[in-house]
Amino acid sequence: MSTPEVFKLQAEFCQRMSNAPRLQVLHALRSGPSRVSDLADATGLAPAAVSRHLSVLRGGNIVTAERNAQEIVYAIANPKVAEICDLMRSVLAEQLRHNATVADAFDPDRSAP
């Protein structure tokens, strides 16, 4: 059963995921738990920006943070988050292929001889 509250939670989750740098951070975390400095190196983002994005992701329980001595190590909270990202990419790839096919139909160089 889908109640308005479920849709609200789903929208909030999507809002947290709807940011390209956050998706970069999540992609970097797929290789395993990492520190902010490692994520900054992997993404090319400033450490302060990585921290802000991690804060948003933590707020939605999308990533976890574990203190290890003086460091905080971040990880994807649920492996299904990576699956969601894979599904999004798959849908986008299908859309791009479809759009390319449609564009090819308008290309006079590719019309029948």
C-alpha cells in the first residue's frame, strides 16, 4: 500500500540523490569505505564540499560514518543504493540510445540511397 507518507519519503530520498557531486561521492564509495580526503582525491571535489555532501547523504541514512581514531570513515549504508545508481545509469543509457536512433532518422546522410 502506498500512502502519502511513503511518497514523501521517496521524494526526500530522491532529493538527496539528485545532485551530481553527491552521485560522484557515492560512486567513489562503491570501492569501499573512505575518508573525506580520499573521496576528495577520487572525485576532484574540495574536501569541504565532500563533507557537505556527505552530511546530506548521512541525513538520509544513505551513507554511514564511523569514527576510527581521529578519522571518520564513510560507507554506503545499504548496497541497494549502488543498485539504484546502476539502474539509473541503465535507464539513461537506454534513453540515449533511443534518442540517437531518433536523431539518426533525421540525418540526411543516413537516409536510404
